Amino acid sequence: MGKVWFVGAGPGAPDLITVRGARLLAEAGAILYTGSLVAETVLQWAGKDCEIADSKSMDLEQVTAWLLERAQRHATVVRLQTGDPTLYGVLAELARPLDAAGIPVGIVSGVSSAMASAAAAGECLTLPEVTQTVIFTRLSDRTRMPEGESLTALAAHGCTLCIFLSIERIAAVVEHLTVAGWARTAPVVVVHKATWPDEELVLRGTLEDIAGRCRDAGVERQALILVSPALGARSRAAGQSSKLYDAAFPRRFRPAREAGSASDERETDAT
Ligand code: SAH
């Protein structure tokens, strides 16, 4: 019986998979990747005789069945996920039946699109004395956000936010941030297809105009929204007081009102 590896493909560029991930792709007898999200160029690391399938049109049960079946025949089976496999995927749901069947499971980290987006934009997610905390989050969809995790509540911290799976509803993101106390002039960076060869797009704006900029650029999928008092730090004079940021960013821990409402979110890493 083989082992099933959940491997992070990284954000897109084929050389941003880890050395361990690439080695497992080369060894694998079978690879199942999320075709809508993983850049196919990453598959260049697969061996010549490897069976490669796209899970785009499979449901959870079909993915599980595929992995279970291939693990009977191959020593190494890879489930290739975009970015890092522990974020916004269905690793737990897929691993459960493998665990139940006694099939060993391994996880290999990947470069998350949050990190890749910051790098593509030339930004830092933390800045001394300005923000030392990063929140990974998203808007709610059919599965509601857990108690206390609404974007308004999280944005009220005034720290860095990496907002996944929400670009389709950028206007609602802006609304949540505004209610949480962020100024209309607060900078926002949207990175579409970070590190994808020839497809990466970095949009810069403010809460006021970012939705329009996304619309004009046709960015409505596979993009990460970065909001942070650390944005633009490189263009500010060294030693500039963090007080300068107060006008644009919310005071920490102020009570926040709820904003916006949930609607469907189509883009997931589920299959
Ligand atoms: N596990 C992935 C996230 C999967 S959820 C990770 O660690 O990055 C899918 C969401 O990730 C998308 O809606 C988008 O918000 C983000 N995303 C994935 N790849 C991206 C990329 N190359 N550039 C920008 N955002 C990306």
C-alpha cells in the first residue's frame, strides 16, 4: 500500500514549489491536481509515466475514491494543492477516509499566495512598531464564518489582513473595512495570479477606488486582497512616526459594527 502526499504547489511559478514537493512529484505514480487553481507548469516536475488527473470536475467523494484506489497501486500518490495545503483546502475531509483505510498520509508545505502576493507587490506584512500581526481570512460564503470572525470584527484590529477567496465581492470587503474604522484613503493591494508567468497583475489603490480598479482590470478571480498599515513602507521616510498612520487605520480593538451579508462564493480549493 502506498502513501498519499498532500503537496503545496506554491502560488503558480513552477520554481516556487519546494524541493521536497518537486521530488515527490518526480517519484509519484499518480498525481491529482486542482486544475482550476494549480498552474499546470508545476506538473513539469512529474515523472514520464506518471498518471496525472485534474480534479476540477470531481466532487469530494470522487477525489477520495481516486486517491484510495491509486494508493493500492502506487507507492507514492500526490494530491497537489495550490499554495500551502493547510490553508483553505479540504485536506481534513480528504485525509479522514484515508486515515480510516489505514493509508499513510504526509503533508508538504507550499508557498502560500499570501506570501507570494506580498513579495510580488514588494511589500512586507509586518513592520516594527506599526503592525506585528497578520490575519488570514475571507468573507463568509455558504459556510458562515465562525462566531467572532466576521471581517468587520477582524479588521477592527488594524493589523495586516490577507483576504482570500473574496475578490468577487471586493465591494463588500471595502464595506466591512469602512465599518471597522479604516479610512477611505487606506491603501489596498490586490494581486491577481501572483507569480504566474505572464499573468501576474498587481493593482494598488485605496478603499475608495480599489473596487473600480479591479473592475477596470477585469480581476474577479484568483486574487488576494492585502490591507495593512505596513503597505507602502518602503516609500516612506525611515523613522517616520507610526502616528502618521492613525488617520488611515483604525485604532486597535475598537468595538466594531457588523457589515455586509453573506452570499455565495464560487472559487474554492475544494476539489
Ligand atoms: N491554499 C492556497 C489558498 C487556496 S484558496 C494558498 O495557500 O494560497 C484560493 C484563494 O487563494 C483564491 O481565491 C485567492 O484568494 C488565493 N490565491 C491562490 N493562488 C493565488 C495567486 N497565485 N495569486 C493571488 N491569489 C491567489
